[in-house]
Amino acid sequence: MRDKDTVRKNVVQLIKAGVLQVEKDNKVTLDDEGVLDVIAKQLKQRRDSLPDYEKSGRDDLIAQLKREMDILMEYLPAQLTHEELVSIVEDAIGQTGASSVKDMGKIMSAVMPKTKGRADGKEINMIARKLLGGIS
């Protein structure tokens, strides 16, 4: 607030409001992992809305949205690289014995706990499909 960074202030307020909403809805007090889930969910919402903003050609809103995403990333653990994700997905395929895209549920249930808050589910899904031969 002292730096007059209104975007950062708004993002922090949205995180706080999201945490309070989850706590009220579920009648619990969130631990650090629960707070990270809320932040990851807000980041995902912004990632999902980015293509819509790009289609509409609103460069000012796109810049603000990307800034908000950068701020949210600061509050999450370091994100896994593509190579690290490929390695994790390969291990999961080996452990589960998955052989086709039909086994995606097994793979995702094995990978997601290892990557929680550190990777985007869509990217993991794409890597798994590519490794299983689902994308040509």
C-alpha cells in the first residue's frame, strides 16, 4: 500500500477474500496448503480468461491480467520445469502401467499430489497424452 501498487494490493485482497470464503463455506481454518490451493485456483481462473481477453483485443486488460498472474506466481512455490514434469509423468506411467489415453485418470491421480501448486493440470495432461501417443 505504501508503494501505491494498486494491482498488488487488489490481488492480495482477492487472495484474502478467497481464503475467507473457503473458510466460511467449509467451516474450517485453512493451513498453508489450503491457502496455496486458493492461490492456485485464482491463478487458473486468470489463465483461463486470458484467451478471451486476447480475442477481444483489450491490450490494457491483458497487461493487467498478466501482471496479476505474475503477482500470484510470487506467492506459489517454484513452478516445475517442462523437463521435470515429463520425468514425473513418465514415472507415473511406469508405476500405473498405463498404456493408452484411457488410463489418463490413473496417471493424473498419481501425478497431481506430487505437483500440487507447482504445475498446471492442463500442461500435465498434454504431456501425458503426448507420451501415450494420444496426440500426433
